[in-house]
Amino acid sequence: MQTQKPFFDDIARMMSGAAGVASGMREEVEQRFRQMFESTASRMDLVSREEFEAVKAMAAKAREENEALAKRIAALEKAPKAKAATARKGAAKPGNAARSRKTPAAKAAAAKSAAAKSAAAKSAAAKSGAADEPGPKAQPGTSGTGGQG
């Protein structure tokens, strides 16, 4: 584009050159900004979208399993209560005594009580002196007549 005045031609060339330099500077600034952003992001330990989605899926699966286990625990906690109620009802029946479960402390208390009753019966029989009254059975080898056999 030739005009009649070389001054305006020089200014036009200078402006077009400046526009080229400006676009180059813009690209360089964008590239620098991108590098700085990537550097900052890498220092922040950010994860990629794929890693985030994978962890999100794992968390959802773990949450579902947790809910299922919570329901199972609730069902198991209700079951012993129902079994205990039926066991109490069943223990009242004569044939179910062997099925009832006693704790070791309850078994020890029952044995102690039985031993106390047996000792009381022996002492009562010894005080009364009556051999005809029902009492504890005689030991083998003794006849109850003072050792004259």
C-alpha cells in the first residue's frame, strides 16, 4: 500500500510489525502463564479426573457394603433376643432342661446349693438317728449298724 507520503508508509509498516510482535508476545505470555499454572498445580498434589472418578467409585462401593453390614448386624442383634425368648419358654418344659445353657457361674452356684442341701440332709439324719427315714444312701462297705456286718 503505497501512499504519497513515505511517512505514513513507514508508520503503517511499523504498526504491522508491532502487531506481529504483540501477537508473539501474547503467545509467549500465555505459554508462561500455562507453565506457571501447571507448576503450581503439581506442587499442590492435585489428582487427575480419572483418579478422582476411580476413588469416588470405590467410596460409593464401600458405603454400600457398610450399609449392608449394618443391616446384617442389626438382624443378628435381633436374632439372639428372639432365641433367648424361645429358650426361656422352652426351658419351662420338662424335657428341655438339658438344652438350657448355664453360665459357669450359674453352674457353680447350683453345685454349691446341691452340696449344701446334701450336707443339711446328712446332718438331719444323723441328729434324728432314725435309719428308716429317707436320707443319704450309705457308703458301700458300711451297713449302718455300727460296723458289725
